[in-house]
Amino acid sequence: MSGLKQYVDHTGRLPEDALLGYIAFSLGADGEHDRELLVKEFERLQLDPKYIPPLSRAVDAFKKAIRGKQEFKYDLATDTEARIQFREVASSNPMEITLRAIMRETRIDSRSKLSWEYVGEATLYRGPRRNGLIDDTGARIRMSLDAKLQDGERQMLTMLGGMVAADYRRYLTTLEGTRVRAMILDYMRGPLQSIPLKPSVHFVPIAHIDELRRFSEAIGTLAGCRIELVPLVDLVEQREHVLAAFQEDNDAALAELVADLYKARSAKVTPKVYAALRHRYDEIMARSEHYAELLDASLDHTTGSSAVAQASLIALSREFIKEDS
């Protein structure tokens, strides 16, 4: 039995000095994910908590709950269908009230509209401003219906109100799958220095394997979410594949930066804008050096792009100095 086979049989994995890195396949399932659980797992596993997405603001949760119930339908009478539309109306209430009028569209069939009628209101009562920020701690929603409604229609709209309230509470207290997927991507691209190969598929250098495993463990605590890891053996052919993927990704990042630098030059250059663009440039260059060392290769393919970005950054700095003086 070879030493390599003995090692694999004993540890269940390939020796890390034989690996270039790992291919990470991620899945962030749709659902209602517990943010507090994620916070605890990040703390336990010593992961960077700044990548955990915040919960939705009350106004965003309310608007999303409302959008999900547009076109709510029910039969008003024989051959007559009612469809509910929410229309935003202005409010000057000092308590920061967001107001939506509930309008009923009546149709005989799917094409002919009979009328629009006001049937009630959905209102979000937000908290007061504290230090310039809205305090959503006591935010609440209220559905009020027109007193002239018949009992059958009132019952349907009361049910609609309950559905809106349930969705509002869900969006306000849990993380959606879209936010979990965005967090996975941000963490892969940030601390783990990954290269995207396909949607939800990344290459992560071997230097980050410990943090990658801890991150995978944290994600696995969320229902339906996981990160599967496949080792990539350090062979010449694999290095060439990773190098090509890195160069494509790096060129795209540099091209985007150059476009933003040109935009910045056409507007007023502020210290904040310049610092943010300079930070992006430094991150891209550091990433290039990291992968050049990993792959033991000269990244000449990106030299032209980086030179253009550097020249654009210098030109922007001159504009900044000119305006400052």
C-alpha cells in the first residue's frame, strides 16, 4: 500500500500539500433563515460577522409583503371577479407613516374592466427618528376596510390583511434565501479570495481551507443551505485552468474599476469617492499578487488592464488635488 493511499485511508482526505485548493459548490435555499443562529455560529467559528446581512427595515418588509399580494383575486358575484391593487398615497404624518390605499378592480372577464373602487387602506406606522435614524422597534401595520363592504367581501379582505401581516413579520424577522446567497458570494469573494467559475461554484485557494471549512459549517446550520467541497489536485493542467479563470475575473474587475474612474472624473471628486476607488484598486492588485504567488506564474495577461487602471487613478488624483487647491 502506498504512503498516499495510507494517508487518504487514515484521514479521509488528500494531503493539503498536494492540493491547489478546493472547488466550492454552494446552495442557499429559499426560506426563512434564523439570523440569530447565524450570528452565534459566526462567533463560535471565529468568522467575520460584518458579512452577515442585516434584517429588513420595517418599510422594506412592508413594501415586499404588499407587492406579494398584488392581484389578489376573489369572486365578487357570478361571472364577476375582483382584483386587489395597492396604490401608494402621500402622507405628511410626522410619525413617518407609509400608507397604501387598497383599490378593487372589477372585471366581467379577464379583459374587460368595469370599475375601480376604494375598499380600504394598509398602513405602516413607523417609530420616531432617533439620532437621525428611524427606530423600527415599535413599528406596526394596520389594515382598515371600508364600512360599506358586504360581509363576504369583508371576510376575503380580512384574510388578505392576515396574509400581509404574516409576510411582513416573516420578512422583518428572518433572512431570505436571496440574502443568504448574496452573503455566501460576498464571503467567498472577500475573506476566502475565491474565483467564480460558474454561478454558485468557486475556486478557493488552499491557504484559506481552514476558514472555508468553518464557513461551510456555519452555512450548513441553515435549513437547505450547504457548501460542498471538492479538492483540486496541484497539477499543471489544473493550474492553467485556475490561471485562465483568474485572469478573466481580474480583467473584468479592472474594466469595471476603470469605468467607475472615468465616471468619477466627470463629476465632483470628493475625498470619500477617491478613497473608495483607491481601495478597490489596492484590493485588486493585492489579489493579483496573491494568485501570482499561488500559481507561481506571471500574470502578464492583466498588465495592460492594470496599467490603464493605474493611469486613470493617477488622473483622478490630479483632479482631486486641483479641486482641493
